[in-house]
Amino acid sequence: MLITEGEEDGWYEAVVVALKPGGEFTLQWRDWPDLPMLMRRRDEMALLHPNAAAAAEA
């Protein structure tokens, strides 16, 4: 999953920790697990392409 903090920031990978009623997701930054967890709605996230890791290695 990709999320951002705002229009001025980039998009970074996050891990879904939980799905709450009403469609809210609890997320943890993948590269910064010591930072607080975040809440996002489905329309505030983007999917990471399934082949992204393979493309980065090439």
C-alpha cells in the first residue's frame, strides 16, 4: 500500500495492520516502524504494483 502525508510529500510504502468498521485502515510505515500508526480511508491510499520489487531489482 502507498500513502502520503500531504500534497507536498511523496508516496511511501505502508503495511495494513487492521481494517476498522466503516472502511478505515490502520497502517504502519514499512520503513519507519517506530513512528506512530496512521489511519487512512480507502480513497486516501494507492496500490503498489505487484511487480514493483522485481522492477526495482532490474
